[in-house]
Amino acid sequence: MDIDLMINAGIPIGLLIITFISGRIIEKNHRNHLEDQERFLKDIIIVSDRNIPFTDSKTVGFVQGSVVIGQDYFIAFAASLRGLIGGRVRSYEGLYDRARREAIIRMKQSAKNKGANMVFNIKFNSMNVASLTGKRGVVGVEIVAYGTAVKRQ
């Protein structure tokens, strides 16, 4: 087999393997961190309802949490393959899930810092963060979670 062909094929395959393994490790560590933070902030209740049903509550103010999570090379590769044949892009589902959970954690932390114990009327905004180099495709996702912080007496 020609050495040039082995090098030209081996480098991309090696990069895919490295990014797959390192991406999984980073994702697992991030999920563990998210679980720890969710346990820590479990006393902050979030509700999508607009109306606050309690008369013994005080509106503390607007709170929000935002995060941008980048994709790795393997996610980009898998998504581009899925784009050729269509269907669910599971690699992006995990990315969006982690981003949503992180945004909620940051919003809850903001509410806790203001002395609130609930957040009402929560909403989400999301955006794909495109490459700054002008190339097409998603480089990461931004999720913003926001709502009204309330302290129940």
C-alpha cells in the first residue's frame, strides 16, 4: 500500500478517533457537573406558568442564564453525514440538552443570588453559533433561559 495514501487516510481517521474519545470524556464530565449543580439548586422551583398563584410572594426581578457550547470535530462530522441521508441528528440533541440544562442552572443560580426561591414564566431562546470564518455550518449552540424570580415568604 502506498505510504502517501496511508498518511492521507490515516490522519482524518485518527482525528475522528481522538475527537470521539475526548469528546465523550468531556461530555461525561460536563453531565456529571450538571447533575451536581442540579442537586445543589433543587430548592429553586421553576414554572412555565405566567401567573403566580401565591399571595404571600414578592417579585424579586428578572433572571436569566445563558451558555454557548461548542461542538467537537466528531459531532460536526456525524452531523454532516446525517445531512446527506436525512433523519435525526442525535449528536446535536445531546449538545442542545447539555446547553439547556446549563442555562437553567445559571438562571437558578441568578435567582438564588437575588434571594428568590422560584422562577415563573420561564422561556428559552436558542441560536446556532456559526463559524466566524464565513464557512457554513454550526460551530456551537447558544441557549438563553429567563424568567421572573419570586420569593415566597
